[in-house]
Amino acid sequence: MTEIALAVVSGLIVGIIFSAVKLPLPAPPVLPGIMGIVGVYLGGVAYTSIIEKFFS
């Protein structure tokens, strides 16, 4: 839970700084960004599952 809170706080700080300096936000569009994160997570889970199933 602490990691989530730290990630949100650091994201807010970065967002404020980038907006203050008038730079585009360093984030992808909302839905594609979320789907990218989900894809990376599922890929990691699939890799672990494949390794455990076939190589252990």
C-alpha cells in the first residue's frame, strides 16, 4: 500500500512540475496507457507460469 501511495504522490508532483513549466505530460493517453500496463503485467505473469510449468 505504501508503494501505491508513493507512486501517486510522485506522479502528482511530476504532473504539477510539468504543467508549471508548460511541458506536455510524460504519460500516454489514459486508456492505451492503462492497457499497456495491464499487458506488461500479464506478460510477466505468463512468463512465470510458463517457466514454472515447463522448466521446474
